[in-house]
Amino acid sequence: MAQYGFLGLGIMGAPMAANLIRAGHEVTVWNRTAGKCDPLVAMGANRAATAREVVAASDITFAMLADPAAVEAIVLDPNGVLEGISAGKGYVDMSTVDETTSRWVSEVVTEAGGRFLEAPVSGTKMPAEDGTLIILAAGDEGLYGEAAPLLDIMGKKRFFLGEVGNGARMKLIVNMIMGGMMTSFCEGLALGAKGGLESADILDVLAAGALANPMFAGKGPLMAKGDFTPAFPLKHMQKDLRLAMALGDNLVQYLPSAAAANEAFIRARAAGLADEDFCAVYKIFTD
């Protein structure tokens, strides 16, 4: 029976790993905060003391980490990914990082004899729980084929985008657009409230026309109730906008709307909203 590993059991990683376990797969888990492994071990997962142990025990290891610094740290740690990699083992990084980081991981993993696939996801906590993420893969096409049944448990649709770096680019573009949409949405709701309009009426009007979309429909009622429980922490959206801006700089692409959205999220972080849901950017428009 094939053995799988999962590194990083945060808001996204924990439900993704849980779906693999529920599907009957043998999964070994590790998280820097060890207690986050407990619910998955109770479901039947194997607990490892280090990331190295996970990779060494697994045919394919999946990782879902916070940012480029976390990705680099877990790869280079003395008890990290590279210490567990051997010939033929697969490493699938589902974190949202820049293409430079992704290409570096690919290089060091393949130099160690392993195979690499980047597979960042579009979706937040609920799609991770429901197994309805959209997976943006690139890299080793053979590994993509082997991992496909696992990716289909975690997601509702997957794309293979060619060489490493294309998955990272696609994810940053998706989140850049989402960040811009959220700031415009918040500005509209705040302006409507100041003009005496009910948020419920604004949401109904938006839902009836060309601007209808799941993000507005899902976040709008929560924002109206003041519920900013993190499904996608605001600090991570600002990180993704920052990385998208860096991509634009590298490609000499004018991104004025993204720059404005990034400034809004920076202001929200400075206001102490980093660990709230990314829709909490609304608060900077209403203070």
C-alpha cells in the first residue's frame, strides 16, 4: 500500500490531510506545533517527530505551509525534507509562494534524487474541508499523474500548467484579483452604509446581476454580522499581494489596482487585523 505524508497542519493543511485519511489512505503527518497532529492521529494518521521522518516514510509527501520563509526552512532544516528525500520520492508543495522559491525547491529536491510538483490551491477553509479546492499544478508530469487520485480527493478541479513556476504565477494572479475585488467590495459596502443603504439590499442587488459571485455571497453576510473568523487570514492575503507586486516588477507590468489593494491590506495589518479573515479589511473603511 502506498504511503503518503503531509507537512503543515494549519487552517488549510489539516482538513486537506483529513480528507486523505477519510478516503482510506495511509498518511504520516508532522507540524511544527506538534499538538496540531493530535486530531489527525485520532483519525488514524501516523505521527512523525520530524519532517525528515515523514518524507522518508512516504512515497509522496504533500506540504501546505504559510509562506516562502516557512517553505525554505522546512526544506533546509537538519531534520527537514532534503534529509528524507531519496531516489524517486515525490514532494508536492501546495503552499502559495513566489516562482523563485518554487523553482529553488524543485532544484534542490531533484538534485537529491526526488521528484517535484508545485500545486498551490485556490480556495479557503471551507473548500479545503469539502475537498473542493482548485489545484494549480506544474512541474514533474509523471508525479502529477501519480498524485492525481490524491489531488482529486482534495480538490474539485485540477490544472497542469507545465514547467515549475507557472503554478505559482497562476496562484498569485488569482489572489491578486481576489484581493482587488475584496477591497472594492468593502469600499462599496462602506459607501452604501454612509449613504443610508442597507448592506442586505446591496448584497441582493449584486447577487441579481453581473457582479454575482461566491465570494461576495459568502463574505457579505459575515461582514454584516461582524464575523471575521479567519478562513483565509488577512496577513496571508497581504503576503500574496506583495508577491504578486514583485512578479509585476520582475515582468515590468503596470499593476495600479493591485498596488492600491496591497496598501489597503498593509493598513489593515498595521491596524492589528493580521490574524482575522481577509474580509476584515472592511474595518479600515468604516473606522
